Amino acid sequence: MEERSAGAVVFRLAGKDREYLLLQNAGRWDFPKGGIEMGEEELDTVRREVGEETGLKDLAIVPGFRRVIEYFYRRDNKNIHKEVAYHLARTDEAKVEISFEHQAFGWFTYQEALQRASYENSKKTLAEAERFMAKAAKPQNSTSG
């Protein structure tokens, strides 16, 4: 059986620091994500799921970042192959209202989020997002003459 989901590595600027949003579900910390509904585009799923799970409406998708993770799990005695596409999204909102699915949330610095994230795939996705933004923030070499 196959499942496809989409989610976001959500961040905000707190002073000069980036803070990443993690949600706690059944004791595990991860990014907001959810199933892609019939006829729904991937980025529409990202916006809908982040909104449903966090209450965040001010969400700007950062172009050029998309990471796909895959894993297997069991449900109803069946093996499920799950693919999750993560995008990078910025918000200026700090207030989060978690859904009934979650027990807690937190805004964490990169190092804190890396330590808190429960899954290796999430840690790798977070590291890739941080590298992507660090590279984008570096000034390009220019020559004047």
C-alpha cells in the first residue's frame, strides 16, 4: 500500500536567529505534515496541513527547496510505503494553536531542533534546510572593474 504526504520545515526569524517549528505527536517531535487529498496539489497540501495543525495562516513557501523522504510502517497488519515531500516555509507569526492530534509545540534554534527531532529523516531534512538557507544568505562574489 502506498501513501503520499506533504509538509513543511517551518521557520521564523527571532532577532537574527532562525527558529524552527516542531510538533509533538505521541511523544515524538516532527514537522507539520499530512496526507495529500484527491485532486490536491502538493503545495496546497502543505498550506492546508500547516494551517490545520498549527493555526498558522501567514506562510510563505521558499522556492527551490523540496526534499522527499520515504519509510515503511505497519497499519492494520499491512506494510505501508510512505513518501513525504517537505518544503521550506517562512512565517512571521509566533502564536501557534496546535490541533487535537498534537500534545505540544516549540520554536527551536537549529541546534535545539536537531536535538529534539525524533526521526533521523527529520534531522537530515532540517540539516538540508539549514544549509540551503545559509547558502542562499551568502553574498555572491562580484567583481567591479
